Amino acid sequence: MNIKIDTIKKIYSSLAVLVLLSVSHAGTLNSAGTAAGAQLLIPQGSENIALSASNGAAISGVNSLFSNPAGLASITNMSGSTSNGDYIADTQLTNFAFGMPLNGTTTMAAGIRVLDFGDIPRTTADATEGDGSTFSPSFYVAQLGLGRSISDRVRVGATGKIVSETMDDVSATALALDLGVQYSFPSERLHVGVALKNLGSRMQYSGTGMEQTLIPDGTQPGTNNENFSVTAADNPLPTSLDISVGYALNSNLMVLSSFQNYSYQLNTLSVGAKYHMNDVWFGAGSTMNVQKGDQKIGMSDVDWEDYTESNWGFSVGMGANIDIGTSVLSVSYSLRQSKEYFDDYSSLEVSFSF
């Protein structure tokens, strides 16, 4: 018992340090858009989308890979999920995840998400309208996670990631790590979760597409072309610290909230609520940018609002479990509103457990 208490104390101490470090290095408006691997910020899993990622304190199952890896510790049976959705600008987002218990306290899960941009016309300096050929970028994130129940009230987890981006003849790869913890109070009404996400290496594009044949600057007329290789900038991943709280109003209804402290963009606050009755659940949520900083001199109020407000509005979703003998099949759908510029983000998910 003393070992468990000491372990819990160490976890709390570590999380306190992480919170202080994250707040002291919080992102500002000036750093928005400077991080690489933006696909890591796309919420995945129907419940995560429906609740606007406010459920880090109470998330469970294989979709914890995308929210708080501590929720993986709740996996008690072999389970999996697959989803497909329409993201912005006709981009298809597909996800596969699988999880299983390793023993009485430890679980494992793996997943991969793939972005399909379709065929894009290839343009050049000489053929600005396209040269008749196309290319298709390949973006994916592969994940492997472990969850462990420290006690009946404390769960911890970690997820390792490989982030890969390929566009025509250039590519970039990075490694990342998520760490998470969930704590349920003795009353089992109040739940708290903390997750440090996307802590990893920097991304830098390289490949034959970075090579150019040019006449060196400052040379005499008639100088032969030489081969040059452009060195791309390297950028950090979008590291964040998510602090989540969930409170069960009764056995069927839970309200949730999460504060996302980002290193390279505006911080956000998400709120949501989930209601479940028997084998059906309904969820809704919303997110907003916070800690915007001072309005730039000379910028109108309308422009400032467009510059600082989140493009994402409300989100909704629902799902149902279907008992098919030795297995349980779940079907769910979620929708996230895009306020302007793009269509709404919708996702259909099918999962199983046996």
C-alpha cells in the first residue's frame, strides 16, 4: 500500500512541475501557425469530436489514444474501432485503433490515422495552371500506447507516435510522446485528468524535391548551372498540456471541461456534456480560444475578432451499442461545426468489443 501511495505522490509532483512549465511557456498569438504536424491537433474518435475534446478526465477505451492515454487502462476486453470522416477542403480522415489487456492492470493499444488529400494538380514556375500531372500527399500518424491502473482511482498511460508527411519528392518525420493521468475521487462523481501531448522532435522536410539547378549569384555571363539543395526550416510539434475535469450530475449525465495550454498557438477552453441511457449516448460540446493578448495597434475590432476567434463552433454526436452475442458492436456519428470558410467536419465510427 505504501508503494502505491509513494507512486501516486510522485505522479502528482511530476504533473505539478509539468503544469508550471507549460503555463510559463504558454503560446501567444505571435507563435500561432509556427508548429509542424498540425494533423496532431485534429480530434479523433466520435466521442472526442462530439464533446469538443473536453473529456480527457473521463475518456476510456481505444480512443484514449487521441485524448488522454491514461484512459487506455480501462480496456478490459479485446476491442477496436475504425472511423472515416470529411475534414476541411475535401480531405478524408481515416482512423484505425485496436486495444487489449495484457494483464490485470496493464493494457496496450495501437492505432493509425491517415489523411487523404486526393489528387492535386502539379504546378511549376513555368506551368502555373498545372502541367497536366498530379500528386497525392501522404500524411499519417502511427501510435502505440500503454495504460496502467495504479489503484482503483488512479490510471496512468503513455503513447508513442511516429508522425510522417510526404509531399511529392519531399518528406518529413518526427517522433512524439503523450503522457497522461486520470484520477477519480472516492465519490466517483468528480474526475480529473492531465495529459502532456505531442512532446517530441522537430520536423524538417528533405528530399530530391528540395534540389534546384541554378546559375550562381554574382557570376559572369555564360557560367554553367550548378546544383543546389535548399535547406528547409525545422519546426517543433504542437506540444500542449490538457487539464480536464468531469463531474457526474447523476448516473446518466456528466458535464466536462478541458483547458488546453499550447506552446505554439492560442490556448483553448472546451466544454461538453454526455448523456447515456442503457446502450445509447448523446453528447455535445463547444470550444473557444482564450488568452488572446493585446489587440494590435491599428487593427479594427472586426479584424481582431476574425484573427483571434476559433473557426470551430458547436459539436454534437450520438452512438448506440448493439449486443451480437459474444461481441458488442457500436456505431456512432459526430459533427463539428465550422463557422466559415469550410464545410463542417463529420465522422462515422464503428467499434467492437469481445
